[in-house]
Amino acid sequence: MKKPEILFLITSLQSGGIENYLLRFLQFYGVEGCTCFCALNIGGALEEKYRRLGVNLVFQRFSYVNPFTWIPFMTYLQRHKPDIICDFRGDFAAVALTIARLCGVRYRICWYRHSSHLFTPHWWNLAYSFVCNRLIRWNGCRILSNSEAALDFYHPYWRKRPGRFRVIRNGISKDWVWKGTREESRDALHLPQEAFVIGHTGNFRPPKNHKTILAVAIELCRRHSRIHFVLCGKNVPENCASAVEQAGLTGQIHLFSHIPDVNRMLKALDIFYFPSVTEGQPNALIEAMVSNIPVCSSNIAAIGECVPAEIRPDLLPPQDVDAAVKYLEECCLHPEKMDRLRCGEWAARAYDAEKCFLQFQEELFLPEEASSKIC
């Protein structure tokens, strides 16, 4: 059976949750008939991996607020005539899906990868988002999400419409876990072998809560010279270096903009700290769990549903610095207590790549009603 022509819309090829998820899915699904449309007209840290995979890449400015960019997008759709369009930008996929419907694209999918708004709740932003949300309902054939929390927020009635909405978890292969030793990983990062290492991966954005991470890191490193923090993510050094330098802790708090082999970095950690204030379903947390690294995370709904039930009581309020300091200090002083926070086997089953990616693959074969008419 010939695969359909699919246009995936993402913002760029920076190393983020959406971009990593799509890359892993395409490694599983294959690239035949697939085109990735980068709406910011820029590449990023993952561009070379996409190119090595053989993905057809299109860089073309397409803004959800600038009508002058809509006409070239419409021209692109009319020229290439994809069977399916899949936009990963949540409510802001509305313009693309509306244009796609007008251009005769038969099957239109919207993905939600966040569980709350990421913009300032000004009346104009909320009004625009409201309109976009309604356009998604009118023009999206299928509405997907990687968490129930996201659909609860954006489409509260979704449980009554199971035929149109679906939650598909992020998938990760067991082979992704690095097979080397902790000693080798620490040597590569220039970390002391005897240190207690706490790590975080995530681009510097408000949802990732780096303000709290830095406050916790500075307090713990001042109390204990053997504690080291590793923070990795786009724009992390540029935005965190000043606070670390002022605290005099450059030797204990290590900042990286991008580490190509995150699986290798995770092996160096004693515990993974992830106090996000909002998430969809975080790849970074799943990667740590699959790697069997103990995790300390925030008690928001989206994270509560993606960790095993037995560690949910250990989740912390995301911005409670004192609680995090106390909890992580206890882990440092009594490392045997962290064993209950390891959930590698559970995570490998819950986020099995073949199972999760097959569910998404099912969405990418035109149903009969869409193969003959526009849904």
C-alpha cells in the first residue's frame, strides 16, 4: 500500500520536544511521502539529523498572524497537493488547517503538545486563541494530543467525542539508552566521579522554570561542595551564567547549550530534577525515566499522568524552592531512598516506541470517508 503524501508543520528544527518526537517517529515510520515544513524559515540543531534521515525539508515563512505569508503557503499546497497535513502547533495550527481545507487537502490533523497557553493572557491574545480553537474544531478532521491534560484544557468535552480525539503518548526506544558507564559519562562532562550530580534538560523558556532550578541549585551547592548541577538546553548558558558567576559556583553548576548525546549525559546523573510549571508530555522526563534515573518533578497534571502512581506522592509544587532543596538534599544524604524513584522498566513499557508510534501511524492512513471526499 502506497504511503500518503504528508506535510508535517513544525516551527523550526531546533532541539525541542516536538522536533525530537517527529524525528524519532520518522525514523520508525520512514520518510517516503513525508515533508517537514519549517514555518519560521530556519533550521536548527537537529537539521543535520533530519537531512541524514533523508527527510524532504521546506523552509518557508508562515505566520499565524501575518496574512502576507498565507498566500505563499496556499500556493505551496496547491502546487504539491498533499493528502494529509499534520500541524503540531496546537491552536495556532488553525490558519494552516483552514487554508488546507480551502485548498482541498482531504485529511487534516492538529497535534497539541502543551497543556496550557504559553502566551501572556492579554485579552487580545485570549480572543485570538478562542477564534483559533473554534477553527480547529471546524477544520480539523482529527485532534491529537500527547496528554489528557492538554485536551482537558483546550477541548474540555473531548471525552464525549472519542472518534475525533485521541491521546497518543510519546514513544522512545529501549535502544536509545546509552550502554556506557557512569564513569565514562562523567569524564566526558568533566564531572568529579565522587560528586552527587543533579541534572536538567530543557530549553530556556518560562514553562521550564529555570528561575526555580537556579535558586535550588545555588542553595544546594552552597550547602554541599559535593553537589553538582548539570543544566542543558538552548539559551541556558546565555541566561543562567550571570547568576552562577555571581554566586561563585561556576565549578559546581555546569551549563550547556546543546549536548548531542543526551542519553550519555543522563548516565552521569544521580537524579533528574524537572520542575516545569506547564507541560504536554515531556520527552526529557520520559528519557530520564527510561534511562532508570531517579526523577524529582513537579506535581502538575500533565506530569502526574506520565509517571507511575507510586511516585506521584513525591511530586513537588513547581515553584517551591524550599521543598525542592529539602527533598534533593535528603536524596544526597540518603541515596538509598532514591531507589523507589527509579522506574526504568515501567517507562520502557509505557512509552514503548513501537506501540506508541504505531498509534500515530494509524492516523496517517486515510480513512475511507476521507479518501473520497474532504472531511
